[in-house]
Amino acid sequence: MKDKKTVSLIIAIFSVVIIVIAGIIVVQESKEPDTIDTAQSSAVQQEEDGQSGADKTTEEAAEFSLGEIQENAYYNSFAGIMFNLPSDDWSFLDAEEAAQLVNAKVSKSKPVYSNHYGKLYYDACILDKKTKTSIQLALFESNEKKNLNAKQIISMLCKRQKDMYDDFSHGDLYELQVAGSTYLCTDCVYTNNGTDKRYTIATRKIGSDFVCITTDLISNNDENLSSDYLSIFREYKV
């Protein structure tokens, strides 16, 4: 008799345990997904897409065109930017002077660099005569079928520099507001003829094409960050 009661008690306890476990499972399944997991999933998706704020332009792209220099100012309606020479120490370089500076053939009508992704056109270059700091502006006309993003453009420009300077290296990518728009940037260092140099690349997608800005300074001559010079650019609308 006692054995039957014991067995009945064990069965009752076992049944209660099963019911409790089932309830826990139902509650766990009905909980909302963790917001951290959702955020991580979104970040992973963005990384897979390769998109950045510099790729997400909402305005209708103007027709691809190079800029214009008028006295001490540069204007480009396609890129939507303009700048004035920062001071009397700065001047615009002509094609021959710019070619010596960027170590490439420079022409306003022919691309400085081209590959199956598109063509890179030199547009303007200014130089501080005292510090030898320079700012170059170029436009990349892409092959529309390639659907490039800003990260790929920076990789291409870094590879080009690396081919010229063995010790060229760049840091992490970051976004920066330039002339009211988001640019994807990276800060770089390299040595040119024994001179330590700091270099920033900034790019932004416009339609299927890109505007590319580089700032180049000699470390011993200029204490500013190379990215500080991006502040000279202003928004320009026709």
C-alpha cells in the first residue's frame, strides 16, 4: 500500500515538473527579440552591403563636370562644393606644377588614372608656399555597371599610393561632414624622399560617380591634422 502511494506521489510531482517546464518554454518563445541582437544584425548587414553615409546621397546628381577657378576661388556645381584660398600664402597650381606634386601626368581633359572601374580626373590643386601643405581635388567617373561605393574608391586610391610609396599605410575609415555632406575618410602616413608626410583621403558618392579630396602635409612643417584642411570647403549651389 505504501509503495502505491509512493508511486502516485512521484507521478504527481513529475507531472507538475513537466507543466512548469512547458510553461517556461512558452514564455521564452513569446519574448520580444533582444534589441542588442537586432542592432548587431543591422550592423552586420551594413558591413556586408559596404555602404556608408558617403554613399547615401538623396539629391538628384548634377551632370558630371569639372570645376572652375575664378581668381582666388574654386567652384564645382557637380560636387556641390567651393573654396577660397585660405590666405595669401596659398596659390593654385597649373597642370605642370600639379604633375610634379602628385607624381603623375596631369591634364584637365584627360584622366590622370583609369582602369576597368572608371576614370580619375584631376580638377584642382592648391599649395601653401610656406609649409608645402597641398590640397588636391579630383573626380572619379565610374563605369555605371560596377556600382562602386566610397570604401572601394578609398581602397583604389590607397593602392595607387602604395604602388608609389612602399611604406604608405592608412588608418581606420571614418565619416566626416564636409560642406554639408558626409564623406568617408582615412588618414595615412608615408615617406617621400626621406620626408615624413601625413595624408587624408575623403570621398563622397554623387549619382554613380565620386568627388575625391586629398590633403597632404609635411609632418615637420605643419602641426595641423591633415583632415583639418577639409574645413575650407563650403557648400555650393547654382
